[in-house]
Amino acid sequence: MTTPHSEAADEPADLRAPARRPPVWRGQGPAVAVVAAGGAIGASARYGAALLWPWRTDGFPWTTFWVNVVGCFVIGVFMVVVTEAWAAHPLVRPFFGTGVLGGFTTFSTYAVDIQKLVEAGHPRTALAYLAGTLLAALAAVWLAVFSTRRALARGRRR
């Protein structure tokens, strides 16, 4: 019985072509995978919050409001920690920042809530929600960044 001869087998190991990785893991593949996994976690948490605290279409959408505000606060804390205090693995930011927190906070639900309020005849509530969410989310990020930097500075002085 004969076996086919391969010229590559005769070459020293260091001259052989390296084994190829599947194309999905080239370039941005790992980042896309961790963003998708994190997004599933964040979106599931947001959905869970909506199930626990549903809102009537004629009232203020407090659940989405607070999810977005809390998510923005956590994003502020997280970004200061990973950029100024902790040398995180390169996939931590895409997983947690973009994936989990991006899936948890939600512009799409915010926009749909505004549309539902307008369609239900509550344009003032829709406008208050539109402006209030924007202002509260920006304030949450600012407060998180400010307080996290301050806490880190205190920790360094000790």
C-alpha cells in the first residue's frame, strides 16, 4: 500500500505555511462576537426590567427612562476605569461597553415610547420624556465620570 507523497512533509517545520484560521476570526471577528454576546445579555436585562416594571402608554415611560439613565451612569464609570485605572483586555470594552451596556440602554425603545405617547394623544409627555431622558442621561455620564475620577484620586492618595 502506498501513500501519497507530500512535498510539504519534506520541508522543515519553520518553512511550512502556517495553519490558517477560519475567516470569521480574522480582523474584527472576535470583537463582533463579544459585542453580540454582550448585547444579548444587555438586551435581556432591559427586557427583564420592562417585564418587572411595565408602563401604560398614557403615562411616563419610567422603566426605559431609568434603564437609560442607569446605563449611562455605568458607562461613565466603566469608561473612566478602563481608560484611566485598569489595563483591561482589549475585548473588555467591546463586550461590556458596546455589548452589554449598548444592549441595555436603548435608543430604539426610547424612540418608540415617544411615538406611542404622541399617538395616544400625549405630546407634552412625549416632549418631556424626550428632553428629560437626554438631559438625565448626559447628567448621569457627567456625574459618573466626575465621581469615579474623584474616587480614584482619593484611592491613589492613600
